[in-house]
Amino acid sequence: MHTPGKLPPIGARIIKSSLGALICVGIYFIRELLPIGSGIPFYSILAVLWCIQPYTNSTLAMAKQRTIGTFLGAAFGLVFLLVFRAFGGGSKMLVYSTACLMLIPILYTTVLLEKRNASYFSCVVFLTISINHGLDGNPYLFVFNRVLDTLIGIGVGVLLNSFHRPIRHKENILYVSGIDSVLVSSKQVMIPYNKVELNRLIEEGIRFTISTIRTPASMLEPLSGINLKLPVIAMDGAVLYDIRENRYLDVFPLEPQAAARAEAIIEGAGDHVFVNVLRDNTLLIYYGTFRNDAERAMFSRLRRSPYRNYTGKQYRRQDEGERVIYLMTLTQRDHAQELARRLREELGDAVRVVVSPASEYQGYAYLKVYSSQACKANMLEKLRQRVGAERVITFGSIPGQYDVYIHDDGGNSAVKLLKKLSKGNPRQLRNP
């Protein structure tokens, strides 16, 4: 999938795959000039294409699987050739049928050796040896050449994928990006280019993380496959969350008195309130009796998530152990604005009230109540100090609120610009 109206760029993996195939062909012609056997570049190219992966660690894993499978398949292939040669060969029907039956012990051997991931390669190498005229010449030389063909491809693939130009990232800079309409489209899809390139940058040492209004639960799906190493800012700056350790590192909770008063005001206005509470590093969402169909629909959709912990209010313990992160209600749009006005008047600087007029439910708006300290700027400063960065560069889709304004609805602009900035490109902070 790519941004409408634009063709996706030709990535490094595509170029490396083609280059690897060319190198294998070149090695084949060199082998033709030397007395080291007759190669078939087809098998080398297959190995290259399999080993060229988006990341170096996955390439090494694939190379290991292919190497194990190559030697296992070659061993069975050699036995197959020697046995048929000892009995004077056989018809094509007999050779092919026996080769198919031999797949059973080959696959079973990978199970016994606990090398199941190598089963496919073992079968490919065996069938290559047993079916491709292995009875016509020296069986040892034939097997040797097929193994060498594959190992050449594996070696070329590993070397190509391990090669990177020397990169000097500006380690004193922290890059922070939003999710929606920046890395992820309005259809909640992240293009493969963004995933691959972000992971490469993070692997190379760039300091990159996320800042979002989403909860940790709602950010996990769109960020699936991104290997973030730094904590993320979630809930509009109310929490700092470590995805890898699955724990909250820092929070800006509501003062207990302010939380209780805000909850009373919302319920007194005839609305239901979801209370997001952090207890013992677990986020609990307490709920009561729903007041409209929009709330029921939202609850029905979100409660299925394994990352959300919805709990009836009858089980809530309002003691010193709970920290209220924020309150939320889903109510009619006009009413939400009036309710926000009243909360601000009565609670003043103790709270920050946010109304999101756009929601999935026509005519309804989300209203959220945070601590006045809970904002992205405050939590971003805490994160900057935690990682020791001297400077922060932010990416977002709201004009005037970020260092870099991104306006391609989850295309590749943010990641492409991130690559240029992190490598010291002179076009710093020039919007895409």
C-alpha cells in the first residue's frame, strides 16, 4: 500500500536482491574458468533472494536455516545417489517416486534435530540433487557443486545485507513523532517502508520515540512491528510508558480532590464517566451505567482488546493506592462544550479539559479531564532529561504545534525527512 497518487520508492532490499543475483552470475563465470567444478547460478540466486531480508539479524537467521538445510538435504541426496548407482540406476518414474517418499525421513529428521525451520531448505536441496540428473555423473562432485552453489548464494546475501555506509547520527537529538496521519494513515495502516526504515534507524542508534493522545493499548496495534527502544509519551502527556518492559515510568495523575469533584460534576450533569486509574502499574478503566448508544457501542468495540482492563465501578477501591490518570465521557457535542466550560470554571488550574469534536459516532464528542500538569510538553521534558538529549525535534500533523509539520496522511514523508535530519542533511526542518 502506498500514498494515493504516488509510486512507492524502490527500496534497498530490491536493489540488493538484484545486485546479489548479478554477483552470483559473475561468480558462476569465474568458476567456469577455474577447475573447481561446474556451478549452476540458479541455486545461488535462490539462496540470495531468500537471505536478503529487511534487517541484518533476520538475514543471519535465514542464512543459518538455509545452511543447516543445505547440509542435511545434501547428506540425504548423496545417500540417494549412491544407493541408486549401486543398483544400476532406475527409470524416471522410480527415481521421482522414491525421491518424493524420501521427503518423509528428511522432514522427520528436522523434527528430531529440532530444526523445523530448516525443513523447507532440506527438501529443496535434496530434490535438486535427486531429480536433476544426479545419476549421470560423479555423485560426490554433483553434490559438492549443489552445496557450493547454495553456500555461495548464502554468503553473498549475508555480505550484502551486512554492508552499511558509515552513518553518524546526531546522538544528542531526540526525535519524537505523532502516530495518526504522521506514521499511520487515516485508515489505521502503516506502509511497509515506514516500518522497515524506522527499524533500521533505531537499530543504527537514532533516538526516536512516539508521543500520542492514545493509550498504550490503542497504540500497540498500529505500531506493531516497530522495535521502539525508548519510552513513549501516551495519553496526551499524562504518562511515560515503556513498551518493552510493559510498565509506566512516570505519570501526571489528577489530584484526588480534583478527580472526585470532576467526576461528581460529570455525573451530576447526567453523563456517565470512564475513570482511568493506575494501580500497581496496571491501568484499570472503571465504568458504570451507560447513558447513550455511543458509549455502549464504544465499550462493545474496545472491551475485546487484551490490552484494556475494563472493570465495573462496584469493584473500585478509592484509596491511596489509586492514581486517576484521566476521566472520559462520550456525550453529545453541544453538551460536551457546555460541560467543559463548567469544569474549567469550577476546578480552574487544577485540571486540563479537552474536547475532541471529531469522533466515530455522529453528533457525539469525547471529553477528557487531565491534571493541569499532564501535557506533552511537560512529559517531553522529563523524557529528554531521562535520555540525556540536548535537543528535541517533533513531528506532527497539526500546523504550528510541531517542529516539523507532516501533511501526507501516513505516507513516507515523516520517515524520509527523519533519515535526512538524523544524518545531518542541510535541509533540516524544511517541511516535506
